[in-house]
Amino acid sequence: MVKRCELGFVVLLIIYAGLGSGCAAIPNVSYAPTPSPTREESIPPGAVKMTPEQDPTPPILHVTDWDQPVPVDGVVNTAGAEDSAFVTPDGKTLYFFFTPDVSVPPEQQLLDGVTGIYVAHNVNGEWTNATRVILQEPGSLALDGCEMVQGDIMWFCSAREGYTGVNLFTAELVDGQWKNWQYSGNTLNLDYEVGEMHATADGQELYFHSLREGGKGDLDIWVTQWRDGSWQPPENVQSINSPDLDGWPFVTQDGGELWFTRMYQGSPAIFRSKKVDGQWTVPELIISQFAGEPSVDDAGNIYFTHHYFSGGTMIEADLYVAYRK
């Protein structure tokens, strides 16, 4: 079995940039937590906020149904790395992963007091300043990411005390706070080797990427169905997978579109497949050039991660959006 660290899409780009990453068991330790810095306070001195005008490799739109991608406006993006966007169907709430310095390995991010999942709200057309989503008891270590929210349930990845590598957990929204987080079970985490995932609106299918045996090569997208009170053995989504990387799936609310990330001309790109007569069609390239992890609201607006590279080194990451025309 292969488990890999997948807290934010930044980790994949770190691997491709040759910086490496590792998974290990998080020991059970106690420490005296100090007040967490804000996102802005945690960013290294001298870090420069990139803009589209400075970007040597901007995202490229390959279809005409959307406007050109732009950074999410307001105070969502910083000079750090915003990653793993998840927008709620109504387009009013945006969850994402943040880490202040993309050059810092995950085992150090675990201790910085700021890396993790954040949420921003759209109020009167403007995004509020993001706040951190706390998913662990004070004094205990956890590094959380790759979040997916469905109603009052959040699925998320976590490297935390008592567990080896990165595993799936769930949390419940209670009185406006995410609580009751729990391990999602050995079936998904160990038997099925579930990576980043997205569930259909009815909760009956779970699409995920994995390096599990039986795929076409590298990461593949799989689907497991909830039936008779349990998740059934996964099936490879043959019609969309390739011998190369295929991952980070997102299924629209109506179940008619499957969005995902695939490498294209040397960098991550966003593809879409449509379901026709119950089958997924050949994927269509939508946005290329360091674009990944799409999340689509009910209006058809595409939120995704874009990475800024210079001289082969990743500088930072921002959340982008392509608005549906």
C-alpha cells in the first residue's frame, strides 16, 4: 500500500519542483500552544505578493464559455500560498488550505501554528478576511487540508497524533463550529487507499484519487458507492483516466460533470468530463498552465489553484476564478 502526503495541492508542486516531501507518524505529544499568528504575520519578511502582471506562466483558458481567469478578489490571497479551494454550491463560502511559505516541508508546517484550513464568506459581493478552521484540541498536533464540505459535514485530510501519514477524517458543523471530528475508518483509509476526494450531492458516490493497484498508471480517479450500509469496492473510472496523473476530482451538484487535474505540457491543468447516458465522456481541456484542483459553484464559476513559478522554483500560490459567461 502507498500513502502519500496530500494536504494541499502545493505538496504535488513541491514534489514536481524537486523539493521532496515525506509522511511519518505524528507522535503523541503535548505542548503549550501560543497565540497563533495571522496569515499576514506568518509570511516570511521580504516575501513579494505576485500579481498577474508579474506572472511568467499565467493560466490559459482553452474554451469560450468562461471569462479569463483572475485572482479571487479581496483579501483572500496573500504573499503566502492559498491552495485547495472548495466553494459551496451557492458561491457564498470558500474554504481553502493556507501555508505561509511553500519552501517549508510539511513536518515543519505542522508546528507553525498557522498552516491549515481557512474559510472566507462572500458578503454583499466581497470576500471577508479568512479565519482558520480548528479541527484539533488545543495542545495537540494536526496538519489539516484537502477539505470537502457537504451540508453540515466536512471531509478533510489530516496528519495528526496517533496516525501514520495522511488520513481522511470527518467533522460536523454544530452551532456554527466544526466539531466531533473523527477518523473515517480503515475501509477508506487503508483498504481503499483513498486520497483527495469529492462526494456526490446525494452522498451515494465518492470519487477519489489513489495510487492503488489496478489503475492505468500514476494517480487514477476511482469511485466507491455507498450501498447496504458500507462503501463498496472501488471501480476505476476508466473513461477519464490516462497512464499519467489524474486526480483531485470534483463532481457538480447535478452529477453531470466531473472536473479533475491532469498534467498537460509539463504542468497541472484542469479537465472536465460530462456524463452522457450514464457514461463519462472523453475529458476536455479547460484551463492549463499551473492550474489545478477545480471547484465549481452552481453558477458554473470555476475556482482553482494557480502556482507562480520563477526559474523552476515555486514562489507562491493563489486562488483563481474563471467566471461563467
